[in-house]
Amino acid sequence: MSKPIIEQRADPWVYKHTDGMYYFTASVPEYDRIEVRRSDSLLGLRDAEPVVVWRRHESGPLSANIWAPEIHYLEGKWYIYFAAARTSETKEGLFDHRIYVLENAAANPLTGEWAEKGQVRTRWETFALDATTFEHRGTRYLVWAQKDPDIAGNSNLYLAKMANPWTLEGEQVMLSTPEFDWEIIGFRVNEGPAVLKHAGKIGIAFSASATDANYCMGYLEAPEDADLFDPQSWVKSSQPVFRTDESIGLYGPGHNSFTEADGEAVMVFHARTYKEIAGDPLYDPNRHTFMAKLRWKPDGSPNFGSLELL
């Protein structure tokens, strides 16, 4: 059966820096802090010492359900994007999350001071989470999940340009909304975007449905020379590209990131090793971090059906 690389770490993010080091962060089961660990090898992250770089506030908008941190190095500084809420209670089935940013000017992000840059302001003051950023042809973009008050469901995926690492500018375009059967099991969810650039294409892997064994991954893809703000430029997979596989003991795989090792692409994702969950899946701590080598189809698209687990 499948063996996790790091146990009890959901929403895993791995960034390989120019210093050759791998930096890892993820949601911890307590949802109360942000940890970062680093290693000179991908598998070395398993035993690397986690360093707590930030803790939730006692009250206010940064006090509950600290979810899905991502660490990036932009313009000579380190940034962490994450989601936080005022309360763990829900209203009309939705949490109160917003997207926030931390900044650190130290060369090593496990040291130095992390400054709170505030909330990433979007078109609406609604449930928002899972921000990721990428650069393309000199422009920096943010992709994230958010609730549109006029669209049924929990979250859709949006794209906007960035004026700086914590501020959006210009239009905000919806790239995907839950529409297929596999995106609306339990909840209508598109979340956890992760960007992959390869062979003249830009891809966005994302996760869909409830966070139990129905959780799965879809994929958006656009040509690199397309207008990324035209929703028609993006083609969405009509079926999940990665889903529960009982034959290898992986349940509810999703919320992935991409990195590389030895010149090969690697997908990092979380999954459980069992199907039956007692209570709310969000409070089951056993979403573990897995890693797998990613292969390619003849047209240059990722072949999620031929993953080789590390």
C-alpha cells in the first residue's frame, strides 16, 4: 500500500529555491500555526525539523482555521500566502476565511521576522482561500478560490494580475466553476490551484468536491501564448485526472503542488490511507503528504495516470 512522505500534513506545498534547498509548508492538524521546513533533498523533508514561523492570533480575523500556507520567493523576499478565519463556525455552510500574506526579508526564511502584510483584497468580502502565484512573460498573477455571492456553491477559481506580492490590480476573471458531477459531491468546490508550465502550455491543477474520499483533482490548460484572461483560452478536463484509488490505498487525493528533482517533475499532494471517516473530514488529522514523479503525454500534457509514487 502507499506510504506517506510526511504524515498528518495536508495541502502540501514544496518550493525549490535557487540555493538548491527544498522548502515545505502545509496545513497542520491543529490549524493554529504555520510551519516551514527545508532540506537539500526532496525526501529529506520527511525528517527535516519543522520551524514555527507564525501562530494564529487570539482573536480577530487571523484567529481560526489557519489553512493551506504556500511559501514563495519574490522580488528578493520570502512570502507566505495562507487562509485564516475569525471563527471555526460556519454561516450558511461556509467558513469565514480570507487570504493573507506574510513577508520576510531574511535570506533563510526559517529565521528573520515575518511581517503581516494584510489581506489580499478581491472583488468581494466572501469566503476566499488557496492563493497561489506565478509569473508569465513578465507579469505576476494570483490564482485563488472564492465564493461569488451570485453563484451557488462554495468556491470557484479566479485569476488576477498583481501590483505587488500582496495587492491585486485590474480585472478578476473566473476560470472555473464546479459544473461536472465529480466537482459537486458533498459540496460544489473548485479549490487548491497549482500552476504547472511545460511544453508551451500553462496548466492549473485543482481540487473538487468534499474533503472525504470523493475529493479529487481536475486540470485546466491553456496555450502559453493565449490570453489568460479569456476563460475560453482554458480547457478543463471533463473527468478527474486523479481520484481515489483503493487498489493502492489512496483516498481523496488532492490539494497538490509541483516541484522537480533530478530534472524530473514531481507532484506533491495529500491523501488518506483509509475511506471511512468519523465525523467531519476536516477534523480528521490523517491527510498525509505524498509525492510522485510526473510523466508526460506525447502532446506535452501531464499524464496523471502514470504517477510513480516516491
